Amino acid sequence: MKKKINSKKQKASHSQWSSRGVFLLAAIGSAVGLGNIWKFPYIVGENGGGAFVLVYLFCIVLVGVPVLIAEIALGKSVQSNPVSTFSTLAMACKASRFWALFGYVGIVSGFLILSFYSVVAGWSLEYLQVFIQNDLLGSDARAIEQYFTQLLASPNTLLLWHSVFMLLTVAIVARGIRKGIEKIIIWSMPILFVILVILVLYATQLEGFSKAFDYLFVADFSKLTTDGVLIALGHSFFTLSLGMGAMMVYGSYLQKDTPVVKLSFIIAIADTLVALMAGLAIFPLIFTYGLESTSGPSLLFISLPNALLSLPFGQFFGIAFFFLLLIAALSSAISILEPVVSFIQQKTRLSRHFVTYLIGSIVWLIGVGALLAFNDWSDVHLLGQRNIFDSLDYVTTSILLPLGGLGVSIFAVWVVSKQPNTRQLLGISDSKYPIWRISAGIIAPIVIGVIAWHGLN
Ligand code: PHE
């Protein structure tokens, strides 16, 4: 069996990270993204603060980490793309070939997520430019709000930034793991952490800091809804980049003897810390200026600029903040594109360059639909009352990612690790093995099932 898996690997001529440290940076880069800095603060705001944060932490520990371990371990064991990881292991375990469907679910999710992800990342490019040129200097609250409304109403500007962001992403991924992804990650992740620490230190000096702290860490369960719980679960998958093969494919570039449990914990802790730090950087500003914490997706693009512009050195911190958002988004976007590229490239044997640009163009096109949802196509509803953008977000975050995660964990525990020969390939040490089996094979599926059931009813 091992031979079979090895020969597959050779055929695929799979790359490898230059070191474990680089893998960690890349995986943290994948996890830390718009999900942490844009989405987490606004969903906390919309769902009432502390109680939601607690449920979210609960989902990360109970569901996120065990699934993350499973995903990296599966990827590492076969060292191929997500679809062939499932099919190779299913074959080795004499299980149904239908398991490969979960690989395909991941590939489809990749296309869909990147298309709307890039649109939002485009907003950060626009605001980076706004702060560099100090365009909003002297504007009042109404003008700042209008600026964002007008941005959403102009398809051309949205298209410009969406295209620039997609081009950046494609240009990096096309160069491959070592020459593309690693080169960017190595400098961007340390910069991201330094900027975030500076922003939090700055926020601690503001009057609103203690209110923000209580808001994030004191739980008021009366504010929590069932919907909120589903959002927390979906977000724990989104923020850890689970359920679509991103972590699987990053794991596939690891050496076979790498211990995955410790690395998975480091990734999850770093990701959670960044989300909480983003909350601690943003909410003090919002509260100091008496602004609304419940403003939803526009929190970062209306409330935050509003607060920043009334502060000393606001321009400097604005540039730092939107640059941070951009590099966080970029290091995630490349990990959303990578599994799709590795699958199509290994399948078709076309050049990596060609495949990356081709897929990038399709994603770009779907993204055009997503950005038109804010203006010309705002009347087009796909799922219920949701426009194209919201439908893409809902289908991926609330349905496909949890489904993909469920597939990964059940497959890893109930198919792969049942066979002694394949169990070894996962590389989970004997002491941690029983706990992981219970959490990934029983607790995580039950939590996902119960929450999904409530959400869909
Ligand atoms: N984890 C990324 C974020 O929080 C998004 C992402 C989702 C990346 C799925 C890869 C795969 O922004």
C-alpha cells in the first residue's frame, strides 16, 4: 500500500516547504485573513459580543482543532491534491471511491470563496489608497459613510480593485510554492504581527479600551441566538481555512515525519489570538467615538475610518491598518487558490502558469457577479432573499465548509485510521491518538450535525 502511495507521489512530482517554520507561517497566513480582521469583529458586533466569542472559542477547540489535525494529517500522508488524497486513501482502505466527492466539494468551495473574498480584499486596497492620499481628511461622519456607499455603487472601481487583487494572487501562486508563496509569506507574516501589536498598544491608550475589553470577554447569553451559534460554527471553519482542502494541500508539502498535532495547535492559537487582537484594536476606537458596534460589514469601512480620522496620527494608523488587512487577505487568498491549482494541474499536466491564470480568470468572472450584487444586480436573488454576494458567502461558510470538514474528520477517523497500515501514515502519536479520535470522530460530527440541524430548521 505504501508503495502505491509513494508511486502516486512521484508521478505528481510534488513540491515541499523549505522548512517546518515556513509551513507554520504559511498555514497561519492562510488562517489569518479577512475572516479575522474584517469578519470576526463585525459578527461579534452583530451577535452581541462576549457570549458569541465564547461559543466561537468553544467551536474552535471542540471542532476546529480536531478537524485541522485531520486535514493536515491526511494531506501529509498522501502528498497530493485534495481529490487524490481522498481517492488514494479510500482505495488503500478498500473504501468507496465516493469519498473523493469531498475533495471535489473543496475544489468548488475554493472557486466560490475566492471570488467574493477578492471583492472584499479589493475594498482594503481602495482604503489603503484613500489613507495614503488622505482623501477623507476633514470629512464629517456623513461624508465618510457616503464614501463607502458610493464605492459599493460603482462597479468600475470595485472591478478595478478586484482585478488588481486577483492579479496579485495569481502572480504569486503561478510561481509555485518555494518561489511564490514562501517568498511572500516570509516577510508578510512578521510585518502583520508587528502592525497588529502596535495597533493594539495604541488602542490600550484610548478611553474606550476597557469597554471594548468587557464587550469581548463578558458573556451576556440573552443576546445569543441560534443563528449566532451557526454563524460561530461556520466561522470557526472559515477562519481556520478548513473544509476545502487548503490546509490539506499545505500539509501535503510537509515531510512525512512532521508531527501534526503540535503544529495544528500553534496554528489555531495564533489564529484565535489574531482575531481577538483585531477586536481589541478595533472596538476601543469604535467605543471611544461613541460609534455603533453593530454596523455589520461596514464596521471597518465606515466606523473605523470615522474614528481614525478624529485621532492624532490617524492617517498613519489608517495606512497601517489597511496594509495589514491587505497582506492578511493576500496570504489567505493564495491558500484558497492553491488546492484548485494543484488539482487541475496534476489532473491535466498543463503548466502551472497556464492553469493558475486560467483558474484565476474563472474566479475573477464569478467575482464580477459578486461585486455587481452591490449595484447593478442588487435585485438578483439566488438563495431566498440573498443577493449573489451573500449567497456565495452563505453557501460556502455555512454549508460547504462544515460539510467538507465533516467529511474530512469522519474519513480520517472512521476509514483511514481504522486500518493499521494507513493509520501510521497519519503520524498522530499514540498518546494523543485516542483523544483525537474521540474529538474528530465523535464530538466534532455531533456538534456540526446538531448546529446544522438547528440552522436549517
Ligand atoms: N481563513 C481565511 C480567513 O480567515 C479564509 C480562508 C477560508 C482561507 C478557506 C482558506 C480557506 O480569512
